[in-house]
Amino acid sequence: MTLNEPPPPDLKSLSSVFFALHLAGGHIGLPLLVATFCISKTTKRHLTVINFCIVWILYSIIYCLLIYGGDLENPPYGLCLTQAAMNYAAPPMAVVAGLEVVLQIWSTFVEPWKEARLANIPQWLKMVAIIVPPYLTFIAFAIPAAYVGHQSPHWVQVKNGLYCGLMYGPFEMYAVPIFCGIFLLLIIGFELATIVRIIRGRQIIKRDFPLAKAKRPSLSPWCRAALFLIYATLALGACIMDLKQDPSTFGYMIQAALPLAAFLVFGLQKDVALTWFYRNRKPRWDPDDEIRASVDSQRVVRSLSIFSASTIGSTTPIATHPSSSLV
């Protein structure tokens, strides 16, 4: 039985907008951000974040292949088949990379004695476990899609005037939206759970250390968390619309804006802005700052020693490994 989907809208007139969104996010913003993370000494990020950005760069390039070719009406069959196969593999690859970032954030709240169990695992094996899953997911979706397109060449057509796809079949109608929807629900769930754990951790510190002077939390991490939640929710909405075969242009524009959203989530950070715009500015030295830093560090050490000795369930509101910092 052939699964027929309704004809998609003709968005050829929006090709410039579609390409501009990909250009801003996946072709300019994210490569600049990855270069900053790799080169700068003051804006280091965990490997999951760098890999996440690289995945979205690839995602953006894949969806623009037909625009690169310059023929949106009658492209070569080989190019169209290649893009059609990769189009169905790019979103699953991206959501797996996104889940890795959220899990890394979550892991910074795990008690140090639990995370110490992973200390004996070789570093190269940890790196492989972080880098490989998104690309294995890409291969797992691309190969079957390429096979289906090769067996039924008449299914490989220019879709919506923007990129090639399989005009019929279960890949777009069920496999990709369901897979992405499940992973996006996991991302949203872990994001919400992390926010709840941060709030609970601050409440526990106030309860157990009433004399401690609590510093007002920065709004920047909360804004980025909210932006990431909005981004994941919109992507989930686009997946649901694909599943319901809604011909609206909303899903296609959200799809094109996802690399830009990823750039905004990880690029709107103070240390990144300082690196880009104030690179040559030398910080002024204040002897009082050094004294305050020394006093504060001693206070933190004493607080941490008492805090780690107390039993407070499974909530640890302090990242135990600076090297795994994400924000």
C-alpha cells in the first residue's frame, strides 16, 4: 500500500528568505562560534556543545544543496537523490546532538562520587561516545531513504520549490517526525528537570546555610534555557505538523530558522561577546578585587566541604567539573 501525502505548498518565492535564514545561522553564525570556541582561551566549551554546533552547520548545508546548484525546477537526479536522502537524516541527527547537550548539562548536577565511577574510562572512548551518535543516526536514516529513492526514482522530486524530497513514502510521514518528536520531548523534559533541580538546590542552600550571603542569580542562563525550550518546542511543533501533513509554510520557516536559533542559544553569552568585541581591551587591575576573590574562594571551599558532607538527596546545585561548563 502506497502512502500518499498531500502536495506541499510552492515556496519558490520564499527561497531567498529560506536561504537567508540558513546563511545567517548555519553558514556564518555557527562557524564563527565554533572557531571562537576552538581558538579562544577564554570561551572554551564542552565537546558536546561544539559537536552540536557542527551538526547544525551540516544541517544547514544539506538543506541548501539545491540552492547551491542553482536549478530549483529541474536539478540533476543525482543531486536531488542525495539531498532527499540527507534531508530525512539531518533532523534526527540534530535532535540526538541536542539531547547530548541537555544530558551533559544534567550530568553537572550529579554527585561527584557517582561521576567518579566514569573516571577509569579512557578519554578517547568518552570522546567517541560524545561525537559519534549523531552521525550514526544520520547514516541510519540516510541509507534507507537513499535506497527507497533509488528503487523509485519517480518519488525523488523537488519539494515545495526549496529542496528535494521523497514525495511519497513513510520516511517523512512517520519515521522522521515520530523519532524527532520523541527526542524533542526528552530534551524538553531534561531541560525542565534541570531548571527544577537548580531551584531546589538554591532552596536547600538557603535552608542549610541561612547565614550565607546568597548572590542574586544571573538572568543570562535562565534566558538561554528559556530560548532553548522555545526552540525545542517550535521544532516539536514542526515535527507534529509534518506528521499531520499540514501544508502551512510555518514548519518550513521554523526548519530554516533552527540553525539561527542554535547560534543565538550559545552565542548570546557574555564571554563570547567580550571575545568578539573587546578582544584588545586589557582588564583594569584592582587590588581590592584580588582580596575579595581570596576571601570568597576560602568561603566557597568551606561551604563546599560542609555541603558535600551533608545528606541532601540527589540534588547538587553546583557543577562539579569546570571543564564540563556549558554556559
